[in-house]
Amino acid sequence: MAGRLGKLLDLSLAELLLLVQAALGLLLTRSVLAIAGYTRAVRILDRLSRVPLVPALRGDDGTRAEATARLVYAAGARFPLRATCLPKALVLRSLLLRQRIAADLRIGVRIADGRLEGHAWVEHAGAPLSQGADVAEQFKPFPGDLAAIGDWTE
């Protein structure tokens, strides 16, 4: 327990607030995905991503993107009922856009043991965040930023 508390105390105010926003964002996103679906969740997060993140993290875009991803994935790992890849990716993308950092949602699929599996992740400058560099080789991604496509119900 002291290890987790120590890690929390080592965070800057901006990181701590971002961790709280990540946890709340995961709760909201999981709920909206379960109740209203993907399109509604993306719309809500896109609206939220227009509000600038204050206080902002320090560093260049790549450094801030990596730090944001670490915090979102940390919140998702300790989140009640653990968050899956899609809510984590949607929240990460939203928090990056709030910092005016370019982010693309990727969703890929593969067949493993005769089953279709899917995975979602976020890329910044073409590189996956908090994923193995070969995630796009493991899961064949659909082209483009799948959160920017628009209404999937049309």
C-alpha cells in the first residue's frame, strides 16, 4: 500500500488531476458505451475534448502524450471492474485532444484460435502509446482515426 501511496505523492498537481480525470472519464465512458453505444460515447468525449486541460503537463507533445497514456492506463488497471482497451483508448484520445496533442484512435482485429479478437489503442505521430510497437502487426488496424469517422448509425 505504501508503494501506491508513494507513487501518488510523487505525482505533480497536473499529473494528479489528470489521473482523477482519467478515472472519471473511464467511469463515464464505460457507462455510456454500455447504455448508449460507441457513437454516443465518441460524441460526448469529443465535446469534452474541446475544453482545454488545466493545469497542463509540461514537456513536448511526445513527452506529454506518453505521460498521459501512463496515467490513463494506470487508472484503467486499478479502476473498479477494470477498464478494457476501448474505454481506455477513447479516454486517452480525449485527454490528449484536450491538451491539443494529435491523437488517432486505432481499432484492429485478428483471428486467434479460430476466434475474432479486437483491440483498441491510440497513436501519436504514428506511434502507439502504452502498447508494444508491434501492436499494428498483431492486430490489423482499420484505416484512419475511427473516432473521427462520425455517426456509425447512418
